[in-house]
Amino acid sequence: MAAGSEAIPSQFRKGVVELAILALLHNEEAYGGEIIDRLGEYPGLAISAGTAYPLLSRLKRSGLITSVWRESPVGPPRKYYQLSAEGEGAFGGMAKAWNNMKDAMDSLLGRETTHE
Amino acid sequence: MSDGQGSETGGALTPDAAAVIDGYFARFQVEALAAGTHGWDDAVADLKDHVRDRLDETAATPEDAIRVLSELGAPEALAAAYAQGLLAEEGSPGLTGRFLGVPYDIRTPSSQRFASRWWNPLDRRILVPKALGVGWTVNFGALAVHTHVVRPDDEDVPFAAVPPRIVAATLALPLVALIAFAVLAATSWSRLPARVPTHWGISGEANGYGSRGSTLLFLSVMTAVPVALAVLVHLRRRPPFNRVGASALSLSLTTLALAVLVQTLFTLGGGAGLWPMWLGLVCSVVLPFVLLVGGSRIGRDAEQRRDLSGAPTKGRK
């Protein structure tokens, strides 16, 4: 993905993308392809299927999300992911931490929070 | 195990609290051993230090110890988490790594590792480091995803939802191939000359020969050992993932040995060409692929039946 120094940025990105997935699922459940498409709408968060599915598998194993098969209006059934109660809690904490970090980083990087 | 170095210096732990901590880590290690991975001593030492650090802030009573340990979760869950972490990062420096860019792995082989290299639909790489030895092997899971015959998240855990009798039935395929090999070897033995072709040029002419006995012995070992190991994996009631993987791997090797034997008989019978060998090679890839994809489909269908039958229930764990 990012050319050059990969190790730290990729770890960094992984954490952010994980939070992004939890944020998506906080609002509504979604299936794998949908999650990839929705994240793809944000250039900074776009991930490939090769990244998305291992991440979903890990979130599921750690109990933050659950999955269930549902009939699809078109084509075969799809596996939908949703936040578990534990995941809702974790998402709340992570979102809070993210906001604190974002403000701190904005001021450290000497930028006003211009986007509004 | 003996990991008390220096960590005792912190707070004065009451014997009761120390007993609680030791009891916890004894359970942790039992689980860790059951998970079949090694390299726990560092992890246990780190965790014990962490617990002692936390207890320094308290009166270090047994109740405090229980409370601090409960933050770590049940020892069984913790051991499972560590097992996954260790397997994922492929620790054991020296026994696994890369030499001149080529991956190697000479750790004690496990049916779990073989299965996870052969079938990992989450990994997009078609060539993955071998489970044992030097070089790469095919990840049939990636092949299946790239050819759109399965989706990466079709199954939560590969083959876990496959009915037990189907898991057991997968062993029939390598067994049938082994029997075919044995019957063919036994019936053709007397017709074989003392020296038989063992190596062929690209156009099919034999260019290497070996003695009848050693050639057949080699081929027999090549088919019987993997099948015997697969039988063991099944008899020991390993997880369905390991069992289906072992069936597929032994099927591949048995098919290959059968192909070499057929090619030998074909050449001796005056046949020209290498097509039995090529056909065998193709079968040694296609048959396990079909077996693994079939298993995955059955597992996925079982998951779907669980979720889609009747009322739309919430997903279970």
C-alpha cells in the first residue's frame, strides 16, 4: 500500500480501520462486501478484501462483533456482521479515545480543526 | 516454569495470595500445553510480573489477587488468545524464518499447521510458506477465493460446522487411493523386471532407473506414511479443520505415488509418453482442491441452515 516505511503506518492504519469498521457496524449491520465498499468511499480508509476479512475474523474471535446469515434480495445468502454488546462498549471507549487523540494531534501538528 | 527471577522483590505477597496466582497460572499452562504450542515460559513470567505490579498498589490479599487475575479473564480464554497470537506471529526463532529469501520451517509438524497452510481463505496469497521444510506450498483456500468458488468468510471456522460423519468420510478418499496403490503394486510385482524406470525426460523416454525393490519401497512409504498420519489425526479426534486437512494432504501424496507407479508400468508395457504422470499430477492437485472446497461448502450450508431456518434469530457465537 503505502510506499516506503510500511511497518508503523500499516499497524497504525490497521487500528484506525478497525475502529472504522466498528463505527460502520454501530449504525447498522453489513455484509463483508458492503463493508469494503463503504470504507472505499473514504480514500484514507479504503481496504482490500485481503485486509478486511482477516480483520473481521479477528473482531469476531475477540467477541466484538457477531455474524449471521441472511437471505439476500438478489443472489445467494450473505453473512451480515453486527456489533455485540461487548463491541458496543468497546466502540464507545475507542471513539472517546479517538476524539481525545484527534484534538491532541491537531494541536501538536499545529493545525486548526478546519473541517466542519 | 521457574520464573521467579527478581520479580519477588516487589511487594510482600502473602502465601495465600501467591497460592492463588500459582493456581491460576497452573491452569493457564495446562491449557497452553493442550493447545500444543511451546514457548510459554516468557509469557507466563511477563504475566506474573504484571500481576505482582498490580498487587503492589493493594494490600496483596488473596481477594486482591483474585480481582487482579479476573482482569486477565479465565486462564482457558487467556491461553487460547496466546495460542492464536503465537501461531500468528510464528515465533520460535531459528526453527522458522527465511534463508536467502526462501521460507523454511523445521518445527515439530502439527496437523493444525498443515491444515492452516493448505486451507486459509482469509489469506489472499496462493503460495504460502510450507508447513514443514523449505519453500512454498499452495494455499487452496486462496485459490478457491480467487476462482470465486468460496468467499473468505463463508465459514467462521473452516469445516467446524461440517457434520462429524462427513468429516470422518473424507478419510475414505486417501484410503481408497492407498488400496488402489497396494492392489496395483501387489498384482504387478511379479511382472516387474529387476530394474525399473524411475525418471523420465520431458518427452516421456525413461532416463533414470532403479531397482524394483527400492522403487516400490519408496513409493509405498510415500503413500502409506501420510495416510497413516491422517488416520491418526482422525482417531485422535483432532478438530474437523485438522482432520479434513490431513485427508486432503494424504490424498494428494497418495495420488502422486499412484501416478508414478502407473507411469512405470505404462513405460514397461511399451507405452510412449508421459501422460499418466501428468494426469496424476493434475489429479494430485484437483482432488484435494475438490475435497477442501466441498468441505467448505458443506460447512457453509450448515451455518446457513442454522441461521436461516425458521425465525430470523440473532447470530450465535
